[in-house]
Amino acid sequence: MRRLIGTVLTCVLIAAAGFALAEDRVIVSTDDWTPPVLTDLTASSSSELLLLKVAQEEIGYIEGPLSDETKYGEWFSGGRVAWCAEFLTWCVDQVDQRYSLNLMDNLYPWYGGPSTGAPFFIKKGRFISDNGSLPTREKQWLIGSEHYLQANEYIPYPGDYIWFYYYARSLGTDHVALVEGVSQNEDGSILVHVIEGNNPDRVQRAVYELTDSRIYGFGTPVKRAYTNLRIYNRNDDVLALQNDLSSLGFYTMEDGREGTFTKTLQQAVRAFQKATALTANGIVDMATHNALELKLSAQNAAQP
């Protein structure tokens, strides 16, 4: 029964997590963990779970007699390719086709190859690094948290992408998998259960320690973290910042610069920081972000 409860609670949290908070979760012991049973899902089910369902159905698929010969690579590029990313992209496309959804390039990226997936999630503001900072070194914090993210603090959810690098972090990612769940060992350490392709020649389940030094970070289908914003950043969080500062009267949108942290936006951030007795450094850090949320809440409350 404990195993069932843990699986159900995890699924409920995902289904309800349109804007997930840093919150306590029920994580079952590794001895009790089993893959979630997803056979009865419908088009109204959580998109993440629908993706997992398709991926589960592919477990056991083996590439052809030639190296990297798969239906995923043939579908994606018409030939033989290293196919861990192509496998996940194929699964996303299958969800869209089967359930008349539009996940591709919205929740999940259209991508193949080693290095184009994580940038998609970074631009969307839905990438969480395993070491607490983006590849461009901006610090992150989980939604609802009062401190900056620490290394290995984020525990992924089913439906997250997880990336690995095998050579150097600065060179980007080398492998991607789909998180199926997590479990906890007796010593408190966390294991990440995944479905992955092309390791070495098939679709299969695998398990990694959360502290595995090869982990690069995670792509989340819903927003679970914020990131410091500064000049020259370009992403969806910058666009949200522009809209927020405009609503508060500190900024006027520059045509063609939507989602780009310009010098004009930096000046607007400094003006807001001065108005709220914060250090006027032009960087939207945790304190500035929280002050913005308070101002916006007060403004909304004052409106009839």
C-alpha cells in the first residue's frame, strides 16, 4: 500500500503543478519503487504523463543491424544518427498525434543532436541546473524557496528531461533521458529512474544517483524555478519582467526587443530597486523578484 500511495501522490502533484512550488513530496523507498501505471490515461490527462506513457510503450526497442539504425532517426532526419534526443522528440510527436495536442516546441523541443535541447528550456525559463546556476552562471532558486538553489537540491519530477555530459560541462550535453520517477535509499540518497534511448543500442530503463557528476541539468514542462536576470539575457522570463515593470509604470516596451534585457530595461530595474530601497544594481535577483511580486499583488488588490 505504501508503494501505491507514493506513486499516486507523485502523479497527483504533477497533474496539479501548472506552476509548481518547491514543496515537500512523498518519495518512496527504493525497495518500494515501481514505475507508474499509465495505461488508462486520456487526452485530458497531464501532458507529462502522456509522454511517459508513450515512452514506456517503446521500452525494449532495439536498433537495427547497423549502428544507430532506428525508426526514430529515420523519422527525424531520414538516416542513421545517435538517437537519444530523437527518441524523445518522436515520443512528443506521438502524443501530439494521438491526443490532438500541441506539445512540440511548446512544452518540449523539436530537437536532435547533443546540444539543442537544454537551450530550448533555458529560453522558456524552465531549465534547472544540477549545480544551482545556469550555464551562463546566473543563480537560480526554486519557486517557494527562500534561498538560492544548491548543488543537487532539485529533485526531478516524472516527465522532466535529464541531461548528462561525458566530456566537459562547458561543451554542453551529450545524452538525454526522460525521468520516470525518483526513490530514496536508506541512507537518504536519491535515485532518478529514467527511460532512455541509445544507451547503448535500445530503449530501456536506467537508474542514476542524483549526485552523479555527469548530470548537467533538467528541463521541466512546468515552471519550477526562477533565475537571476541581467543585461543581455534573452528568454521568456525577461518578457514577463518587461510586462511586470510596464504594469507598475517603470518601463515602456521597446518595439522588437520583447524578451531581451536591454540597457533601457536595466535602467527600469534600477529605478524600481531605488523605489523599493534595494541595491540599484540592475540585476533582478531573488530580493528584487520578491519585491516585484509584492508590488504587483498590492496593485492587483487595490484594483476594483
